[in-house]
Amino acid sequence: MIARVHYKSPVGMLCIEEENNVIISLCLDTSEETSTDKETAILKKATNQLEEYFNGKRKEFDLPIKINGTDFQQKVWKALQTIPYGETCSYKEIAEKIANPKASRAVGGANNKNPIMIIVPCHRVIGTNGSMVGFGAGIGVKEYLLNLERKYKL
């Protein structure tokens, strides 16, 4: 059974879902429907860690996660988790990291399908020329998260 909780963050209402004590989704939720919320121990831990993240006190998440996707998507999402806090990486660099240097566009597609934003830091991926390109929650949210991390990086 999937349990969910909503967390009001500086970037908007986030919905966090878990199944069998593992985080399976973290996304921006514009519906803000909270009537089905059921806080569990892992969801409480996730909201606490997000609170610390937004306050600049957490740079890495210590949460069990499970992401379903293709083998290619799994490789991309694993590579995203190696991008250090406060730093960025291009789609091309991710493609090279997963030993598929011509797959920049496919990396962008996998990045777009990431179901666990922030924890799997898809916001840290930018265009080769440093431009803010593509982010499911919007470029404004991406810029906010990157600026937050730059501010607290030290």
C-alpha cells in the first residue's frame, strides 16, 4: 500500500510517497490535495530531511529509495546521484559517465522521467553551455534549488 504526505516547501507543495518503507516518489503537487495523507516513519524522516535541506543544513539525503524504470533510466538516475551538492553537470557529461557519449538527448528524457526530484538531483543537470534547460517542476524551481545549494555549499 502506498502512503503519502505533503510538505509545504519554499518551491511549492511537495508530495512524497512511500511503499514498503521505501521512498518511491517526490514531486511538486499543484493540486495540494492532502485528505489522503498518511504519515509513516519513513515519510516523517523524508520531510525532516527536506526541511534540513531547504534550511541549508543537509547536503545529502539518507533515505531508502526505489525507482522503477528501464536499464538506461536506472543508469542515468544513478549517475545523477553522483553530482555533488552545489555543483552542476551537463547532459553530455552524464551521457559520458554512463559510457554512452552520444546519448545526451536520451539522458534528458530519462532526467525528465525522474520520479524522485531533489533526492535524485535532476535539477543539477544543465545545458552544455551552462543554460537552464528542461525541468519538470519549471525552470524557476530549478534555479531556486541551484541557488540554494550554491548559497550553502561551503
